[in-house]
Amino acid sequence: MAAQYAIALFGAGRIGKVHSRSISDHPSTRLKYVVDPMPGPAQTLADSYGASVVDEATALGDPEVAAIVIGSATSTHADLVEKGLKAGKAVFCEKPIDLSIARVTACLKAVMDCSAPLFVAFNRRFDPAIAEMRRRIMAGEIGPLELVTVISKDPGALPIDYLAVSGGMFRDMTIHDFDMARYILGEEPITVSAAASALTDPEIAGIGDIDTACVTMQCASGRIAVITNSRRASYGYDQRVEAHGALGTLRTENVPITMLVQEREDGIRREKPLFFFLERYAESYRREWDHFVRVLQGEEKPNPTGEDGRRALLLAEAAYHSLETGRRVTVVEMEGG
Amino acid sequence: MAAQYAIALFGAGRIGKVHSRSISDHPSTRLKYVVDPMPGPAQTLADSYGASVVDEATALGDPEVAAIVIGSATSTHADLVEKGLKAGKAVFCEKPIDLSIARVTACLKAVMDCSAPLFVAFNRRFDPAIAEMRRRIMAGEIGPLELVTVISKDPGALPIDYLAVSGGMFRDMTIHDFDMARYILGEEPITVSAAASALTDPEIAGIGDIDTACVTMQCASGRIAVITNSRRASYGYDQRVEAHGALGTLRTENVPITMLVQEREDGIRREKPLFFFLERYAESYRREWDHFVRVLQGEEKPNPTGEDGRRALLLAEAAYHSLETGRRVTVVEMEGG
Amino acid sequence: MAAQYAIALFGAGRIGKVHSRSISDHPSTRLKYVVDPMPGPAQTLADSYGASVVDEATALGDPEVAAIVIGSATSTHADLVEKGLKAGKAVFCEKPIDLSIARVTACLKAVMDCSAPLFVAFNRRFDPAIAEMRRRIMAGEIGPLELVTVISKDPGALPIDYLAVSGGMFRDMTIHDFDMARYILGEEPITVSAAASALTDPEIAGIGDIDTACVTMQCASGRIAVITNSRRASYGYDQRVEAHGALGTLRTENVPITMLVQEREDGIRREKPLFFFLERYAESYRREWDHFVRVLQGEEKPNPTGEDGRRALLLAEAAYHSLETGRRVTVVEMEGG
Amino acid sequence: MAAQYAIALFGAGRIGKVHSRSISDHPSTRLKYVVDPMPGPAQTLADSYGASVVDEATALGDPEVAAIVIGSATSTHADLVEKGLKAGKAVFCEKPIDLSIARVTACLKAVMDCSAPLFVAFNRRFDPAIAEMRRRIMAGEIGPLELVTVISKDPGALPIDYLAVSGGMFRDMTIHDFDMARYILGEEPITVSAAASALTDPEIAGIGDIDTACVTMQCASGRIAVITNSRRASYGYDQRVEAHGALGTLRTENVPITMLVQEREDGIRREKPLFFFLERYAESYRREWDHFVRVLQGEEKPNPTGEDGRRALLLAEAAYHSLETGRRVTVVEMEGG
């Protein structure tokens, strides 16, 4: 068996478990360390994969560790990115690097001279349908792009305690759609307009958050992207992307649980979409890890990068600014952020 | 055979032919007169249905004429609405009443005291799928509405000569989508934001028009509607409406030419959507005439009304104003129009 | 207005009404006579179209009558075909010519020398999807055919009184599928095997009929066709045809009432198929009349013909013989019938 | 980590690799031995999972081995089933136990008194859509069954050398569909009729095999099942099952590679089905191993069993007998086999 890259995981929560599985399943990587303030979950996760629970310094100080995976609380991301890269470790960071655009910008500046690679995990880019859509657009299958539509609805709002510290829907949820829009557009949006409401739950209005929104962006070429969001789709996780070009469209439909169809007197019924991101993007998580291993092997450049993470956050900032001012906001206005 | 309502048709063009067929097919109506400045087409159309070509005064002066159908050039609509209603005729008017909101407002004021009914022909409301969607929303099938999406793309831009006098895409094409959004929302939008580009043809930019757009509207309740438009969908007429409520969604998909499927090495291919509005909304044209006959019979109130026509135009005005100012525009601002 | 062919209709029942409408709607034909033993329905139907109720002799004796449409009771078909053709009238005969293959064969022999055309109304051939499927198969789109599948289920059994005189499911219902198989195969089946049961209703077993069946046919080239039938599909009229060739398949799916989709917690629900043959094949009835008019005008040969009607019945006979004997039956065995 | 069952795998070919992966991925099993006459592939496979290459006697003689997986050449299956069960090992046997019904019957008789469990791997029963379909039928969702349709087409014939020793299409390919029909029917077929041809490749006719077929079965209750097969579907692996009951149908559609849709001037194109059984039934292979582990743990009875394997082969025998005799063949006739 070939040598394996040793990986240190920060964060033993839900997403940490997903990445542990990928690390373990991949023939070129193994989980060496788990770092988490909660000793119980850390030990359980470590035990499942023959890893050890250690503190941050041990993990970052072990020269065998090739890369760190940051799946801990958002507030710890930027610091860990800096420490990891400065320790010469490749970094796989869950989005976002930080909820503050200033902090993200500072972080990226601080690590500018580090040679180790930084990957920011917008997992949807690795969905087989999305990746294939992008490949075909680049290959000219639908001609020059004109209009991109991203429909993204969660099956139900997360707990209010989570939402209260989430940074708000645009930074927590729409951030994925901003990245998706940039990925599919193949061009940077320069203006952003947003409309939003809190309709699904009075508690969401209570914490000053939103749950229903439409964000429109425009590029220098004139091409337009529109994102539609809801925190609550009773039929499940609704994830659709549509690209309209001069020669046609490419669009991804929801992935049903199975292809079973029921035909009865009350109609023709198909299965609901796969329940939520863990189910819907299971394959994406595997593929993003494959990509990261190829980055470790020097075969690919990290993609998306820290700058991609910053750009998505800039769009979220612009969307909030548009909500407040009622204006079409330019992205450059936000750079001061 | 029961007595039939005699109908006078203004305009012997494409849409005039559609209505002549409906008038003739309906057991309760017959085409008595055709009025058109072009004698050739008028005579041909009149001959097909045993009607006579007459001038405006004759048509409006004949006490046997129960109703007039206005399918002539847009610039003639408002005058004919006024003359028809003042002559005591029921009026079936193709949208829009006028391209100027001031003229529309004046026209509706001028006929305020007329007792004859005025119907403004937003034919899509009569599409079986759309009408059923609306019925079910009203019946609570998807709970309180939160988000309405209207996707509307033409199969290809109309001749530049037509576009030059069309009033612009928002007044000419999106007007249908503004009405659709109002119809499905069941609540009046109070703000409008728009983004638009001319991407499909340099000639369109040349006349100062647009061909690709996204318009977002918001109601007092917070519910949001978004319209996406293109003048050119290479695969045909793309007409989709999606309503998202607390309990689920209702959406209409495109109607394919047939349900034929081809499965080959190069993929699984289905038929394109029905080509354009005459094909896609053939049944809607029949049903809107059935409705108008029931209006003549006193069984139903006209719906949509002149005010519905004015409201859709107000939204178009607001969309243009948003384009120019980069602002979220309130509909009340436009009332001064 | 051009001269119109005068048509005499035999049978003022359900199918007579369908054809009356087509006759009236077509610019080149008009309904002149209705012949029916029931004076009430005959008069009502005649009145709707400005026709007269007359007896058979009058209808057949009027030199102005160009064609007769036979939509009367099955037992009258063969006689009327003979009388009509011998009187020099073009004949449009509802399937079947007779329930007895001997009678059909005798009838066709009796009219062999008549120059007027005989059309047997297998309406499904005129369905836009089916006709397009056939056109594309002929054009080689899926290469040489290998396998044809016809799925045909009624939404619910007809009244037992009707079934008792229907000739049995294979002659009454499957007859359409036998014709469809022949039409799509483009080659004559030479053997037939059948399996059948009475499962949906004890009354059907009580009259010795069947309601659930599978019939397999094979051609000299080896290509195979299979028909699956049920008298009762709770979700509606199920009409699907699938052709498998060396280069792929062509298949027709059911036509839903509308393209409306409901997405809720209990699944993704689409509309049921159009209810029954009058709805599903409305366009086919119009198109088969257009074809018959072109036959009257000498522009096309009748298709399907009397021989097509006889061939479909032969396959039904073979299917019954297979049920009884448990054997794969050759079609030539049935010719003695 | 809990103790794991040690597994010995017979056969290091394609299917052996699939099972090795499942054995390794499951927390309760590990691959201990690989047995294969070809030392190269055996060693490669063993190395990937830390297993050893040994001979049959060693594998069967090691008391630590809890179960054997038989994925070797068909001709070795029956002997290995006998040896494995007599050695007290649980047996997971790829279908078929043997191509000769007499040998299968003898084998099952020989192991009648063995207490270790025998599982015959008809993997499709573990497909999530199929398993859910069966569950819902059992739960009465579509009422009493009347008609079962299995459409099963391979994407292209296997090499002629393979086919020459495959036992013929009914024993090699349709065997899965016979099992599927039995699984869905929930009742034993008592008669079988078959029609078949060799149409896709003259070489197939050359070895006396078939590639296109339709098999009809009937149960004592009258319910009917029909299987349609082709060895060559140019668009890929076509796997559909449809169950029709008194209250409606349940059917499984093909699983597309992704849910990507392309809309262009030449039509609306979706992705082809997943290429072949390894892709289409990847999840089924995982789930059948989960089931087998629960059998090892004494939590479930093996299902399907050796008798299920014999029953499917009996139906294949009956289908061949029907082809030869042109008769509807009873399954009891085959028991003498």
C-alpha cells in the first residue's frame, strides 16, 4: 500500500464526520488527529477511524500532518487558516472563512506568501450534474451565456439558536448560491439587487433575519444571474440551476429519492428530492476530497480558492446593502467593507 | 338555433383571425362586421365567416352589434374602448389599452360611468394549467403564498420594425408576465426592481430596447414575485409559472409538441415546447371567448378588467424607472405617470 | 365559399356526434343526413348541424351524398359498407366491419369491384405522436425494428350490457392495439400467443369475457410485438406505444390533463392522463376526417382500408384460438375462420 | 472496534471485486482469503484489502472463516455451495447455482440438512426503488396485483465467447427477470409462454442463442407477468418494472446518469440511463451485503434462498420448452428436468 497523507481534522460535528469518511475511504489519505473542544464527540469520531484526539498545537506541530480540514465553528476558521498555512499545511476550509469581509480580507492578506494551498469547500461545484453543466457551457454547448437562475430552498429552517449566530441567510445559506452563480456565469457580477422577507417563522423576523429572498446580479457583459431562496420547502431540498445561452439552456433538476412512480386515481406521484445537503451532495463531498488529494499531490490547483470564498461573501454583503438602501449596489462599494 | 350576439371586429391581422375563429365556433356569437384600414385582408377575413367589411361608424352605429373586439394597432385601442363603451357596446380589448399610462388612466376615467363591460384580454389567465393553479392556490392547496416565479421567453425576437413601435419589452412582452404575477400573487405588488440587458441582437440595443431581464416585485405582506425574460430561447417558447407556499409548490411546465420520446446513443430526447403563443395558448383563446360570452349573457363579470390592464402597465413603468434609477421603485410613485 | 361534400351519417350516438362535429368544422364537408332507428337523438343531432333525419334508402339514394359515415351498431356495419359502396358512395366505417371474420371477408369480397373508397376508422393512427413515431421509424431514425410494445388500458370497464354484445375484449378493445402493432411493425405478424384472465369484475368472468391480457406476435423477420391490456386502470386511460430498433427506441407517453405539477410533503404529483378516448384522441378524430376529405378529393388513398380492418380481426381470432388451445397460433390458420 | 466476520472470496473477477469492496466497507466483515485459479488477479485483489491468496481447502478449513462468497465460474458454484455449507460456512452464492436444473435440485437436496444459511444473490431485489415497490405492494398501496411488466435490456451483447458458455439468454440474463417477476408477483407462476429471435448479431444466431424475447407467465389466481428482453439497447441499460393492481400502478423508471437537461433547437435532451449493472445496481450490491451480514448475525433469514434460485431456473427451462414446442408450458412439467 502506498504512503498516505496524514490529515488533522478540526471539528467533530456533522460536517467533520462527512470529511472523516472521505479521508478514510480515499486510498491516499488517513485521519491522524481530531481536534475539538468537546472531548466526547472527538473521541468517538477518532475511535471510528483509528485516529487520536489532540490539541491544536500538537496537530499543527506534527510534521507528518500534510493537511488540516477545518470543520469547526465559523468563528475559528480564519485563525486556523492562518495558523495552518503558516505551519506549512495544506488547508481544506469549510465555507465561510469568516462572517466578516474585513476579517476574510485580512486573513487572505496574511497568508499571501504561504506556499501551501488553501481550498475553500463550496461542495456544490463538485456535484456531477453541476460540474458537467459547467464543462459543457465552457465547451460552448449553449453558446454565450445570457441568464443564470439558481433556485435554492432548504427543507426547513435550522434551529433558531443556530440562525442567531449564522451571520444571516445571505452569509449562511445564499453564500453557496453566490458561489454557484459565479461558477456558472464564468464572469464576475458587478452589481447586486436584493429583495427579502421573513415569512416562514416569526422567530426568524424576531432575530432580524430573513427566510425568503430574490437576489439579482449583473455582469459587465450584461449577463444576468438571479437567485431565489426559501428556508422552507415543504417537499424537501430544492436545488436547481439553469443556464440560458444563445444556443439553448442547460439545467439541473432535483434528484428524487428513487425513480419510483405511483399512478392512482389521485394522480401520478413521484418521489420527493433527496432530503438535504448530506444526501443530495453525498457524491460532491466525495469528489471534493478527491480534488483536494490531487491538490496535495500537486496535480491540481485548489479550486475554489480563498479568493472565491471572499468573492461570495462580498456578494452577500452587497445583497444586504441593497436590502438596506433599496439600491442596486456595486460590488466595488463593498471592497471597503 | 338560439339568437346570436352580433360582433364587430376591429383589426383583421393575426390576432383578429384567432378571435374570428372563436366568434364563429361559439354557438352564441357570430361575426357581423370587420373594420380594418387594409381592405384586402379585411375582405378575406369577412368572407371566411359571412361577415361584411364596414367602417367604424357603421359598426358602432348598428344597434344589433352587441360587442366589439379590438385587435387593431395599439395606438387605436384607447379611442375604440371609449367609443365602444359610450355606444353601449361590450368591449373585448387586446392588451394594452395604450402604451402611455396617462392615456390608459384617462381612458378608464372617461368610461367610468358606462354600464357596458370592458374586458382586457390577458389570455394566459385562461390557460387550463394556469387557471387550475390559481384555483388550487385560492383553495389553500399550498398554504399562504411566499414566492412566485414567472419564466417567460419568446422563441425569437420579432422584426425590428415591430419592436421599434412596441413600447419596449416591458410594455410589449413582460406586460403579460406582470399580469400573471398579479393573478397568481393574489395581492398587489408595491415595489419593483429591474435588471435588463440587450444581449441577443445588436439591433435591439440600437433602438434602445432590451431583450434579457429580471424583474423583482414585493407585496405589503412581504411575498415576492420574480419574472425572468428573454426574447430568444432557441428551443422555443418557454412559459413556466411557479408558486411557492407554506405547504408546497404548484408549477406549470412547458407543453411539448407531443409526448414522443426518442432514446438513442446520444441521449434521451423529448419534443420541444409548442412553438409560440398561437400554439401554446390556443385553448386559452377559446376559453377567454367563452368567458366573454358569459359576460355578454350577464353571467360573469369581466376579468381581467381595464383596471387590471392599467395595473400591469404601472408595473412596467416602475420596472423602467428602476432600470434608470437603479432603485427599488414603489408603484405609487408611478401613479403620477 | 367552395362547394362542400354532402355527408350522410348512420348512427347518432357518441361516436356519431364526434364525426358530426368534424364534418361541420371542415370547410369542405357538411352533414346533410342523419339516419338512426332512434328518432329523438337523430333529430337533436341533425338540428345542431342543419341536417335532416331520413331513412337509409333516402340517404343512399340521394346523388348529392358523396360519402356515408357508419357509426351505427356493429351488426349493421357490413351491410351498410356493401350498400354504400354499391351506391357509389365513399364509406367511412367505424371499426369493426363485423365481429365475424367470415362476414368481414365476405363483405370485402362483395365490394371488391366497387370503385368508391372504403376507409376503416382506426383513429389512433392519426394521433400526432403515433403518426410522427411511424414517420420517424420509416425514416430510419431507430434503425431496423426489433420489438414493439403496446400498452393499452381503459379507465374502467364499460357497462356489462355493452360488453355482453361486444364480441369480447380482443375484438372490441384489443382490436385497436392489433392495428397499432401492425401499423408500427410495418410487417405482418405470422404467429400469435395469448394469455388472459378476468380479474377486475366477476360479472366479466360471468359473461365469459376477459379483462386482463398479454398477446405476443412474431413476424417472419423475427421481430416481436407484445400487447398488454387491462379494462381498468384506476388512474385513467393508459395508452403507450414503444418501438425498439437497432439504433434506439421511440415511445409515446401518456398525455396529462395539464402540465401542472404539485410538490408537497407527500410527494411530487402530476396530472392524470386525459380521461378516455374522446379526450385522448380528440385530435386524431379531427385528423382522420381531414384524411377522409383528401380521399374524397382524390388526393390520398384510404388508409387504413377494409383489409386492415380484416387483418386486425384475424389477429383477434388467433389470440382467442391461442387462449383456447394453449398454442402459438399461425395467422394463416385463421383464414378459414 | 467490534470483532469482524472473516470472509473467504471465491473468484477474483469483476463481481468478486464488487463484493470485496462491500466486505471491506462493512464494519462487521473483513476479507481474509481470496481463492482463484488465476494467481495474478487473486493476489492484486487480496493486496488491496490486506487478504491472503489461499487454496480452496485452506479457506474452507479455517475455522475463523464465517462465510464464503462464491463469485467464481458458474460451473463451480454447486460444488462450492455443497462444500461450504457442509463445512459449516454461511454461503453467499452468485446466481445461478448451476445451469442445469437437475444439478441445482441435487445440490439443494444435498445441503438440506445443513444448518448454515445459503443466500443466492439476485441483487436487483435490493435496489432501493424495487424494494420500496415491493414493500408498498405488500402494504396494499395498489390493491390486488393483476399485471406485472419487466422490461430488461442490456446496453450491448457480451462477447460471443462468454455467450457460448452462458447457458443461453434465458438462463444467463432473463434469470434476473424471472426472479424479479416472482418477487413482485408474490405468487408462483404456473404457466410460461415464450417468443424469441436472434436479431442483433448473426453470431448470436450462429451459436443457437437468442437476443430478443418476450416471456408471458400466468399464476393460479390469473395474474399475468410479462418480460421483454433485448441484448442490445443502444441508449444503455434499460431496467423497468411495472406493477398494475386494482387501485393503480407502481413503476420504476430508468436512473439517469445525472438530472442534467439540455434544451436546444434540436429538442429537449436528458441523460442516458446509468451504463450497466455495476453502475445501475451499485447500491443494490451494498444493500445485499448488509442483508447477508444480518443473516450472519442471525437477525434475518437469507432471502432470496437456494429455492428461489431453483425456481427462477425452472421458469427459464419452461421458457425454452415453450420456444421449442410452441406451447404454453406448465412449470410442473419442468420439475422432472
